[in-house]
Amino acid sequence: MLAKCTCLVLAPGVPLTHPEPHPVVNAAKAAGVEILSDIELLHRLGHERRVIGITGTNGKSTTTALITHVLTECGKRPSVGGNIGEAVFNIKMPPKDSPFVLELSSFQIDLCPGFAPDTGILLNITPDHIDRHGSVENYAAIKERIFAKPGGAAIIGVDDDFGRKIYERLKSIDNKKLIPVSVEREAPGGVYVQGGVLFDDTAGTGAVEIGSLNNIITLHGLHNMQNAACAYAAARLEGLEAADIMAAIKTYPGLPHRQFPVRIIKGVAYINDSKATNAEASAKALMSYRNIYWIVGGKPKDGGLEGLERYAERIRHAFLIGKYTDILAKWLDNHGIPYTLSETMDMAVKESHHMAQGERGQPGGAGVVLLSPACASYDQFNNFEERGDLFVSLVQDLSEEEASA
């Protein structure tokens, strides 16, 4: 039957190579049928719109949403999709003066033999999806594919080894505009952040101070400053003015479930980071705050909470939820972090709220109640969205009058 097909459009989650190809993949290969993704088909339409493609291990959704917000605020009408929101064939064709803004997972790129965005963004690379790609080296090589063709622009985060090596290799690609991005050091010829201040050195005439990213509550932490720097660079390539981009960045409302500020009660912030389904994701939140009342738990991933011990001094108290509290409690005991076995979200919110409000006058100032589970949600919830939505609802129901003095 497949022999009569022009191509097989494979859903990204269907195994292509690892741990072994899906039977339909083997059948397509045997029949000589090309295996593609919907993003590759969009590319082949000849739609004559610019494409901004965003990939990386962490921060893709935030950067995609932020770029879309900036372009929209500045008068463009971009269409956003891919690995965020709608699949590409469910979104509207943007006007010719506005781009597609596509979040790209490694699964999708693996099915795109010809696609290359006009502006490609690589945020960072850390080990992920090894079960799909076989090794972190293969995973990184797949990410790099979107930059393989001559021409276009490549915005590359250079704060990790993979990013730095990819940036160096891309120097050999003809007519490729390279923009390095860093939040750790100056990036000659690129965009970087120092002391929370965004600098643009892309003109080749010296770095220009663009504005402060500090105190933008929806872009808290160095990882979000990297997202903002990449979004700024992409917007400049779309012809927008620096001052307009910066003004739009400051009005970014944030993405639900990704360090989303739900409420502030008497100086205590309540943050929904339900999307943090593994330790590495929770590390981004734990490094961004102090005096943390941490709601953590669910179904642990491989490695559990390992690696988060470096943030132990930031955690005032942990509140454990889910069916695997015994496993998490052992880790907390090993690292001297006090905790409460809350078990359910409603108890965790109630107990963390009471403690955070009761300790406001102690050294260190008001704390933060942080839902950053570092675990999958499937033991108690259908998905991380349902988990985060319950947290938000419970926090919204808290009474300021009942908060402890």
C-alpha cells in the first residue's frame, strides 16, 4: 500500500531510528517512500514567507512565544506553531511581510531533510532524548542541521560546549550571518547580557547598551535573559528598531506553567513552574530565587533530584506531593533539606502558604512559594498543564486577610 504513496508524513513521536524504527518506517523505507514531517512539507510549498526557527534543549517555547509577542507588539502579524500550540497546517498563512515563528524539536528536525529557516536559533544543548537519538552527539548533530545550508542567519547560544563548537563550525558555511549570544561573557559580533543589561555588538562598531532585563518578572533568571537576547537578535533581523523591541520585551506576559507569576501576597510570590518535569528544568527555577518554599514531586525521571543539591541553601522547606514521596524524602534527608509530606496539591499549597507568610519577618526577607515539581505529573494528573492549573486555582483562592502576620 505504501508503494503508491508520494511520501509518509510521520508524527514526531513515532520512533524513526531509536530504540528501533517503527514498523511503518521500515515499510516506507522498503517501498522507497520518502519520510517527512509537516514542517518539511510547509517548506516545500514555496510560501514566500520568512521563517524563524527556534530549537535547543531548554527555553524553546518561551523564546518562540516572546518573539511572537515582540513582532506582534511592533505591528507584524506572525503565525506561530510547530512544537508549540498548533501544528503548522492548522495555523494561518501570515501576510507576506510577516514570518512564520516555529518551535522545532529534535524529533521534527530529524524529519526535515531540506528545511532551513531564514533565521535559525539554537539556545543551548544538554543531554536529552537519548532514547530517541542514541547519544547526545547525535542529538546535537540533528539540532545543527537547520543551519547546514548557505545563507540565512544563525543565532547561537555559546554558553555550552556544544553551542560553541557548532558556532565555530558554522563559520565555514558560505554567506551565513552568525550572531553569538551569551549571558556569561561578552560576545563580540553578537548579543550578550552583563549584570542583567542587554548589549548589541552586531553592527561591528562596538557594543551598544540596549536596556535592562532586570525586574521583568516574566523573564526571571539568566536562562530567560538568554531567551530574551535571542529574541532581540531575531527581531532585529526582521527590521525592528532596538528601542521598540526592548519596550515589547518588557510587556511580555509569560507562558503558563513556565515560572509564571501567579500572585503576590504580602510580598510572597507564588510561581507556577509545573512544566519543570525533571531536575534540570527545576534547576532553572531554583537558581532564580532565594528563600524558596518548594512544592516538589510526582513521578521521578531517571536520576530523580540529583544535581539539585547545589541549590539546597536556597530552599527553606520542601513540600512533597505525589505517590513517590518516599524516594524524594530520602534525597532531601541526604542533603539536609527540611520537608513536609503534603501528598496532595491542596495540602502543599495550604502548608507552604502558611509557612511562607509566617516567616516573612525572618532574615532573608519574604520568600517564594514555588511549584517546580522536577517530576512527571502522571501519578496524580493527566499532564503538567492540569497540575499547574490546579496550583493556580488554589493560589487564587488564598485569602490575604488569612495570611499570617
